[in-house]
Amino acid sequence: MAGNISSPIANWTLLDFDYDSDCTRAAGFWTSYYNNGWNAFVSLENFPYAQFIDFVQNAAPDPFANVSRGVIVDWIDNLNFTIKNGTNWPWQYHGGLVNCEPEVCYQLNWEGNPDLAGIGVLLSYAIEVVLATVFVFVLGPQYLHRLHESPSRTHRAKTPIWAAFQTSLGLFWDTALLFNLAVTVAALVAVAETRSMYINDFARMSSAVTWSAIALAWPLYRPTCHHRRARGFGLFIASALCAALMWCEWDNSPYGYANHEGSTFEWLCYQKHDGSTDMRITGETMGVIVVYLTGSMTSLYVALWLGLWALGVYYRLRPSTPSAVYQAPSPASSSSTQSPRKRWTRGILVMVWMVVAFTLMQLSLVAFIFKRAMTAVAAGPTFQGENRWGFGQVMSLAVWFPTAMDFLLIIRGNLRALKYRLPRGVDVMILDQSREAESKEGVTDSVEGFQFQQRGYGEQFRPPRAGGIG
């Protein structure tokens, strides 16, 4: 029991009450106080007298438990007057919240912001990160290998699966670029209009996740993409917008953010009064989050690699077929006169770029998931605002539907095409990621069928005629 019970009520502060006796009643008062009186800065017209009197009569020391309502009203009016004149503002009201602050946060009924941190948005970011990681793991080693080879050398793919990934990369990158531009522009508007710490944090993490994905895949996509300057300009615009958002710091202090719906939760529960975050997450909860995130991402990557390994074994065990040549423009072809030292320097710079982008992408997604989980912990066990599915959540996932279908159809086309032997004397070349293909020596219907499947859009596969099989 806090305070000196021999002192008159006129000398009390809110630190003198026994908050541990009934945090539920205390939370009811604080919630009503902040919801009604915060924007008016302790406006007496909006002050929740009823909730406060109920709290005082239940939490006051025994000799003063039956103080009349009129005395309590006079005392709180005097306290409000003192606070409004700048005396002991932080401690009179907020110092007494230390023990009951979790209950206060629960009763604020925080709904979150599904447009920024909803379940569909989170899954959309996770899909983008996984796809970008797969492309880098599959195509990155080949890119670095081609970087140091002769530009005129023909590169034979061990399996058409590599060609499938290369042809699907273009659609993924274009989709990711448009997705990043939409996310960053929306985040800039939200940050400028609301000036909310919560929106500020999640907007930056969202932009970082989407930008790092396109930056990571750009070195793999650039050597073979059409309209390279236009796409490079798009990457420049995305980078400029992302940089502007990262440096868009309105005010680091907790008092620098405008009042808005949910600002009470942000000020009391999302960050401390000194400006640092205060999510009150336990070590056990943190461990569960880390284990869940690490396990889920690792399991997904391991499953993908096992699938690729199984496909490789399947291809190697099949009877030999006439060679299908995968002609990918070498990254060194644009500078065939460069010395080996310059090529190695370029390769090192590309590796550093990709490592930085990959690290930023993974850390941004981890921070997004981690902070989202901490916010849910602070909001209470009944918090479901950001886990509800709506139109925006479904549309966030629908963004990646074309890329996923293209990815699956290309692999399916290669699998079906490998069941048949190519006509004798035919080499099929994929020239670039626009999916244009041409054949040399003996264009037949069967070759066209294989090209159609190689490009990933074939609905029906026509096997070669018997006379054309060598």
C-alpha cells in the first residue's frame, strides 16, 4: 500500500493509491481518461469523474476509502489545475501506471492497421522474399560463373529447369517493381497525413522488404531484360522513394506525433515516454517468435532445395537426348574486351550488392514479423484486428498470382517436354527473358511444340512424329 495514510487527501498524488488491489478498475479509469480528456489536455468538461471516483473508492487507503464524492471531485479538479500549469505533469498521472499499464493497453481496444500489417500483407511479403531467395540461390551461381567465361561460349544447361527459372525471373521482377512503387507511395502518403509512430515504423519496413527484393534480383535480370534503360529508371525511382521514406522522420519525441485514432495506444503502449519502444514482450514470447520464424523459413527453403535435387536426379537418370542448348547472354558480353581483373572486380561488386540486399530483405521481414507480434502482445490476448481477412488482404496476395502460375506452368512444361526426344539436328535456344525462342536446322511442328512448352504457356504438348525421332 503506497503513500502516507495520515496525510490529508488534498496532499495526495496518484502515486498514493494501491494499484495492485484492482488493476481492472484502474485501467477503466485510465482508458476513459485518455479517450475523453487526452485531446483536450485534461479538459474538465471531458474528465471521466464517474470512473475515477469508482477507482478512488476501491484503491484508496482504508482511512480514506469512504471519502465523499464531492471531496474527490474537488481534489481531482485541484490536481488537474496543478497539472495544467506545468507542475509534475509526467508523474502525477503517468507514474501510477507502472503496475497497471498492461491492463490499460488491453482496454484501449487497439485495432491496428490491416492495410500496413495485416495477415494478407505479411504473407505477400513472405512470398516475395521466398521467390527472390529461390531465384538467387538457383541463378546466382550460374550468373557468377558466366561472368568470368568467354562471351562467345555457348552455355549448356544441365537441365531445362535452369532455363525455366531464368524465363520466370522477368515476370517476377516487373511485378515486384510495381508492387514496391505502390507500397512506397502509399506509405509516404500515410506517414505524411497521420504522423504516427506505428505507421512510420511499418511503412519503412514494408518499403525495405519490397525494395531489397528487386535490388537483389536486378543483377540477375539486367543482362537479359528488354528495355533495360526503362527498367533501370524504374529501379532508380523506387530507390529514391524508398530513401525519402527512410529519412522521413517527423519528430523523434513521443510528443511530436499528432493526435489521431489510436494515438493513445501508441503513446502509452507502443513506445515509452522517452521515445524508445516499450512492447513489454517476455523472453519466452521472443523465443517462440524466433523459433517459429527460423523454423518456418528454414523448412521452406529446405523443401525447395530437396525438390530441385529430386528433379536433378530425375533428369540425370533419364536416357540421353539430343542436346538442348540454353543460350543465355553472358554478363561479360557487353564488355568482352575487359581484362580478367576488371571482370573479377565487377563480380565482387555484384556479390557485395547481392549480399547487402539479401541481408536487408531478410532482416526487414524478420523485424516486420517480430514487431507485429510484439504489438499484438501489447494489445492483449483478444487482439484480432490485423489477423482478419478483408478485400485488401486478398488483393495483396493476388499480386503474386501471375508470377506463381508462370512459375508452375514453366516447370510443368519442361517436365512434360523431357518425356520425348528432340528431333535430330535441332538446337533450341532461349535468347532472352521475353520468352522468344528460335530453332536452327529443321523447324518442324514437333519443335514448335517443344518451344511452346519451354516458354511455359503450353496447354497441350504435341509429341514429335515417329519419323522425326533420332
